[in-house]
Amino acid sequence: ERLVTGGQAARVLWYLQTLLLIVCVGLPLLFVFVPVSILLTFLGLLLFTAYDFSRARYKSSVPADAVTQTWEQFHASGRLIERQTTARDGVKLRYFLVPPDPEQANGKVALICQPLGNTGFMHWYSTISLLGPGWTVVSWDYRGFYSSEDTRRLRNVSVRNHAEDGMEVLKAALRDGDRSGGPLLGLPSDTSDCGADVVFGHSMGVQVALEFCLLYPDLCGALVLVNGTTGQALQTGLQMTVKIPFLGDFIGFGISWVLRDRPLHYVSSCLQGLRSLALKPKSDAMYRLHRATVGSRTLEKMLGPLYLQNYFDTYLGLLCSTPRNLQSFLRGFQELDAHATDHLLW
């Protein structure tokens, strides 16, 4: 038992060592590196914003044919199909399929790898719209999240497992066809050799997409990667300009402590508080400023002027809906930090 838990004495010693590390190393870093990092980050944001305004990128009007339906109209149209498939280890996965329009099917397939904790296509509706109605679009809920099942062993929730799930979901979606079970138009009758013409990844999805491409290079035509990393996410997260020593280790320690001692209700309360703050009427001024400066006119047309509030409400609400979702969310950070692909990309 002492070998497994480390024993009370070992835990006290470990806490003392951690406290000493924070006092001797953490505090100097806090007062030196953090202000420099914040200063350089804001400077970089100002330069990018000035560049965007100089190009009038956010002031251009959306072409009339770029938006054919709002998200509500699309969701009510019945084009979105939700199904379930069983992975190689018996885990049931929920996936989403948008079949091509019968009159515009072009045989193109897109696989979407979600950010950590995201579900569905609202987050991706602008991408789906700009691809066009001729595309077949597939995505899924990662194992452990929402309507996908948990694994029997925690070892089977790695980034590699998610990438393998993506391949199985893609095969199942193309094989099972449209809502009536008929073949997807534009694709061959035998879809066993079909892959994705484009694999999209955002945040966590970047690592899943890279792993998918490395595992199945013949099934990946191109990659579109947004706001992610090649691996070890905690070592670069929140450090856009200057790498802060030990920050990733401290974040990892905090996540491990929460998962081990299970004070999940505190984390859930914090996220619920953040959600409530984002939805308060007092926050409207911040959203108006965002829309007037760097807001997306396209997203306003597709998702409505409250698209940021709706996203905060949906994303944080789903994460806090059950302890299971929150545990999977935190474990996801651990897996992202343990995963790396940069050494395989050269």
C-alpha cells in the first residue's frame, strides 16, 4: 500500500519540496518572466491587429453567396445525421455526418478533429458552409465525452487512440451512407479505400489530426491546422511569446491533484462562474467592442450577433453538465502533454 500511495511521510516531503521550489524558483519567475511575457504578448497582438486593420480584413463585406443558411436553418433542415459506431476495443462512439447535396456532390470528404471538450458542428458551421454543399463532412465525440462511451482502461484515451477512432468513424460514416442507408453521392460504391481529402484540426484536434496523418498518410489528402501544437501542450500553452520555465509542470501538477483528490466541484464552480460572467448583461459592452473591432461579419450572418455568448454557454455548459465530462476534459490535457509528433514531421 505504501509503495502504491507513496505513504503519508513521502507525500509530506513531496509537498515541502514543491513549496520550496515555488518559493525559490516560482516567485522570481512570477515577477520577471510573467510581466515580460505579458508585455510581449500585448505588443504582438497590437502588431497583428494593426496589420489586420491596414488590410481592412475585418471591414470587408461578406459575399452574398457565401452564406446560404444560418445555423438554425441548417440544423432544422435535417441534413445533419448523428449515428453510433463501435470501435476496435468495443467502445461506442457517436459521430456526425453531413452528406453532400444530391445536385452538387463532388466526391470530396472532410474529417474534422474537434477541440478538447467540443461537440457537434456549430463551431465548424462557417467552415462547412465555405466548403460548399458538395462536400461530405464527418466528425465525432472523443471517447469519454458526451454520447461516446468511456474506455475500460485510462491508457486507451491517448491521442493515438483518438486518431484511430477518427479512421474508424470515417470508414463507418462513408460505409453507412445517407439517412436512408443509401450510398453517399459522388463516392464510389466501395468506400473501403476512401480517405479524407482534408483533415481539419483545432486546438486538441491539431494533435489528433497530425497523429491521424502519420498513422494513415494514404487517407489524408491535406491538413488544415488551427491554434494548436505538435505536442506537449502544457509546455507551450499560455506562453505565446516567451516560454515560462516550470509553468507547464505547475499546471500538470494542478491537474493531477484535482484528478487524484477529486475536488472537481471547485473546478466546476469556477467554470460555471466564468460561464455566468460571460452571459451577464454587463458583458454586452465587451461583446459590442469585439464586434466593432475584430468581430467576424461572416459568423454574425451564420450564427447571429450573439455567437460568442452562445458558444461560451454551450461549451462551458456541456463541460460542467456531469463530473464525467470534466474528468475527461482534465485527462485530455494530460494526454496532450504526454503526446508529441514534432520529431516525426521532419
